[in-house]
Amino acid sequence: MKRAEKIDRVRELQDDLGRATVAVLAEYRGLTVGQMNRFRRAVRGAHGRCRVAKNTLARRAVTGSRYEKLGPMLEGPLTLILGFEDPVTVAKLAVKFSEELPKLALRGALLDGQVLPVAEVKALATLPAREVLRAQLLGVLQAPATQLLRTLNEPAARVARLVDAIGKRAGSGADEGNAAS
């Protein structure tokens, strides 16, 4: 590889890392081309990118970036699985494929400046998707307001039910009086 190509690869990797919300490292030794292509398509479908780069070029790309803590983990044939939107989706995908393809071995990840060991990547993968978490949070935030509204409306509702019951009694009493005449 020529020097200009190396510079371009480092720049591309830096751009991808700059946009990424999570970076998962996995060793891919022994995977067939078909398996790797299937994995790459799945990652792209999850708004991510699967990058295989020489470790020396990857180390240069992470130097001075928020992904610098990945440097010591860059050994052996690795693929960088970068997620650009939801980190949980990419973690789920990486864990799913590592279980399906035993030769795809997770090494760890970097999320919000913290290095995650394999166990924590698997724990991250068990979380619900971002939309589900938002819906759950919204439900939790709305519950007190809903209960307060019910509490405030209850006295008025009682009065309305009382007036309705009195009206029905008065109506049925008037009907009985008309029927007796």
C-alpha cells in the first residue's frame, strides 16, 4: 500500500470514528467471505459500518481522538464495528452474530469514552432499543401528571354522578306519579 493510500485510509477511519456513537471490536479470524459480507450488510442495515483496517493505521486514526482508549486493544485481525445512531442496536447485532458465528469473537467496545469489556457489551445488547426506552421514560414521566389530573377531577366527577343519580330518581318518581293518574 502506498503512502497516499495509507493517509486516505487513516482519514476515512478518522471521519467514521468522528461520526460514530459506539465502536465494537471483534476478531474475525476464520470467517468466510460470505459470512463477513452478510455481517457487513447487517451492520449497514443498522446504520453502522464494519471496517477492517491494518492495526497500525487504526492506531494512527484513534490517536488524539475520543477513541484513543481503543489503541491497546488493536492487536490481531480485528474489525471495527461502528454505530452511527443507536449504540444498543449495533451491540445487539455484534452479540447476535458472535453467537451465530463462533469465529467472530468480541473483544470489547468503547461507548461514551468508556471501554466496555465483552460482558458489558453483552449487557448493553440486552437493553431495549432507543425508541422503547424513550417510550418507557415518557410513561414514567406522564404517570404522576395523570394521577394528579385524576385526583383533581374526582370531586367534580362525584358531583356529576350525584346529580345524575338524583335526576334519575326524580325522573323515575315523576314517571310513577304519571302512571298512577
